[in-house]
Amino acid sequence: MKINLSWKTYAVLSIVSLGGIHAMEDVPAELTGVSEGYTRFYRSPTASVTLSGLVNVKWDNEQMTMPLFKWIGGEQAEELHFCVHIAHSIGPKLNLARTLGTVNSNMDQHWAQAHRHSGATRRTIQDFHLFANDIPNFPDYIKIKLVPKT
């Protein structure tokens, strides 16, 4: 018996077999809607943004190597989880988004990094995510958004 799968179905099944979207580094633009719902997060030590009215984001230090997150969406009946997607704002990688990690509604006490399920040690945006080998061309801002985790 032969089964024909569309590329989207194959991509979803591949993601599930890898243990969820957090296991992927690259997220195809078609699956993330790169042009939709992103907030500009400027490269400034004092920059901060609010994503979807639920999570505040700020840089962890003056080098702006990793964002910190804090839940502001109030108390929830059940714990909510979101993937944090980041994307280039300019250049040839404009349509490439990556999953930075996950945030949840229990992150309301302290500023914290997005959780990575790989158990990896701390990594920065520049050396692990979008901007590898691209430090001289680090844009004025990155695009960042929350995506509900199912």
C-alpha cells in the first residue's frame, strides 16, 4: 500500500516524531507566517516589548545576547505554553524563523530565559540561532512573536 503525503503533512509528522516543534532549529516560513504577527525588538540595552499582551521581553545585558521573558498575562486556570519565534529583520535570511525556546504562564515571578528542551547549556542568539557568523551584520532589531504550543 502506497501513501502519498503532502509536504505540509510530512513536515508536521516529522516535527511530531522529533518530539515537538522545539526540537527544530529552522522553522519554514510557511509554517510560522514570518510576515504575520511579529513585534520589532530593537537592539538597545533598554529595549523592551510586550508580546500578545501576555509576555514582556527585555535583553539580559548590554551585549544583547539573549532575551529574558516575564509573564504578565495574569493567573490562568491552566498553564499556557508558547514557542518564541525569532526572525531576521533584513537581509538574505529575511524569511527564516527559528524557535528560541518556550515560555509559559508560570514565568511570572522573575525574568527568565526561554526554556529549551534539549538541556543544552546557555546559548546566545548570535552563536546558536539566527545570527551565527553574522555579528557584523546584526540588524537594528529582530522580529519576535509568540506561537501557541499545542
